[in-house]
Amino acid sequence: MKITFIGSVLGYHQEGLANAFYNLLGDDYHYIAYGGISDYRKEAGFEDLAEKYPFVIKVDSPQKEKQANEIIKSSDVIIAAAAHNHTIKACVESGIETYLFSERFFKKGTWKVLVPSIRKRVKARAAGYHQKNFKVLCASAYVPYDLSLMGWHGKCYKWGYFTEVKKYDIDELLSKKATGDEPIKILWAARFLKLKHPEKAIQVAKHLKKKKLPFKMEIIGYGELEPFILNEIEKNDLQDVITFSGKKTVPEVHQAMENSDIFLMTSDYHEGWGVVINESLNHGCVVIADAAAGATRYLVKNGENGFVYKKSNIKTMFLVIEKLIEDEKYRKEMQKNAYLHMVNNASPEIAAKRFVELCEGKTFDEGICSPAPIIKSAKE
């Protein structure tokens, strides 16, 4: 079986999955890369990995484009992430099994379905296809809902982004977390953008300090809201409980996750996926995530490896953090569950294996490659 992934630059977010596919399929797998790495990702330490792997075709010349087109035409299956619409159309019409890899279509609000130009774009990308060989891999729990608003009810499967899952000795990992009378460590890490809502971390710190609960918080990131966040820390006299670390590399963020107990993921519905959920679960953090982010409903199992809250009810976040601080046994069990969930259910190797099996006709009742239900968009 020949599988071709059509994406943008091969970077950190897709590297693990690409390697997993290549390990399964060998020369029957290709990654076709259009475009380059963005400046902000370069600043964060990401790199373009196109030259590193033999299965990558970087389309940067007419010759490479011709080679890419020949590979696509000879494929049995394509995964279309950054593929041009005309490429998707040609694949569907030629009978190639075509899986559109997509985040949600109406990130800026489901009311956008009423805008004619946007409806036209979504129809051209997905909702206009009714052939059996066109399916959708959902890199957001809300993709099926967005498509249902367009009247499209084709086959959608649970998918996402699959970053490398680090293997630990579970006892060694848990030994890095707070025990006994040690203050628990809470981590927030992202760019300081409005959609990421860093102010929620400040609200949590204010609440816990007022309750005189033992905790330390680290805030990692950079961006346009940095002056506002620094001012909020000072204005609310939180310098004794919050460490502001600024910009860090990916390995440094992972190290912080290893040493943290709780990870706050506060992005709203503008967040397509949210890879920090994958990463923080892998490093044994209890993840407390806004329901609106694309990854939350697929990765966070409420009350098992983390908690899901809706932005209109931040008190839920306060209550679960209080319980996690006060009940070490409960906290440690959830941290263990967080790590094991990624190892056993959401690694790149599992995703690649399940996708190949799906293409071979196997069905799944839950998890990766199982049918993606329509989940109504979290309150916008």
C-alpha cells in the first residue's frame, strides 16, 4: 500500500508520525512538503526537517513538483493536509482514497457559516465532496460539527497531531513531582496571544494565594500580551508565587513539564489543536484544559488524566486545582494516567498503525481512527 502525506514544511509537529509511517511502509511512504517554516517557529527553535529524511520530497523547483505529482498519482492513499484544492479534486476523481487532514473550519465562530465566501471555500475544500473515497481526518473535535453546519455528513475519523512520546520509568517520572509538604508546581506555556488567554493563569494564582494553598507557578512564553502579564503579576503582588521565564526552547519546555504537577491549557476556540496537551500529558502533568481547544475532547479524559472546563465557568478550574493540591494520592494517580494515556493510546506509532489498518478495512470503536462524533462547538 502506497501512502502519501501532502503537508507543509516537515517540522516537529509531524516528524514523529512521518517516521512511524516510514517504519511501517518503507519506500511506499512519502511526505510531500510545500512551503517553509515560519519565522515565529524558527524563533522557538523549530527546524525544517526536509533534508533529514529520505521519504521527504520538498517541492522547491519545477522538477520536484513533477516528481511530487507522479508520486501522488501512483498512490493508493493520500492524506491531504496542505494539498491544493485542485490536487484533492484530481485524487478523488481518479479514485485514490483521499483523507483530508483538517482542523476546524470555523475557528472564528460558527456564524461564519453564513458568510457566502467562506461557505464557498469550505465547500471547495471538503463539503462539496460526496464520493465514498473522500473522508476527513479530524484534527479538532469540532470538525464534524462545522461540516454538519454545511449539510455534510460524510465519514469523519478522530485524528490530530502526534508528537513523539517519550518513554519513562513511571516511578522515576513521578519522583520529579511534588510530594508531601512541597508546593505543587503549575505550568502555563504558550505565546502571549489573546486566543491563549494567559490572564487565566494569573486568575488561578490570585485565587490560590488568597486561599493560602501551597503552590508555585511558572509562566513560559513571549508575545504581544507580555507587558500586560508582567504588569498583572506585579499589580497583584504575585512575584513570590509566579516565576516568569519568558521564551524557552522546546526541550526546555519539556523539562519544565517533567518537573510540574499541573498544566493549564487555557486557549479558546481559535486554537485548532493544542500540541501542548500531547506534550504535558506525556510528561505526567494533570492537564486542565478549556473545552474549546481542538485537542481537549480527544486527549483529556475528564477526571482520569485531567479536567475539562468551559471558559464561562473558571470556578471549575479553581475547584479541581484545590482538590489536586489537597489530595496527593489522587494527584499522583492522575499524573500516572496522563503519561500512560499517551504511551498506550496517542503515540505516533499507534496513529500510523491504526491508519494503515483503517485503510485495509479495519474499524475502531474508540480512539484514533474511530468515527468522530458531532460535538457541538464549545460556547464561543
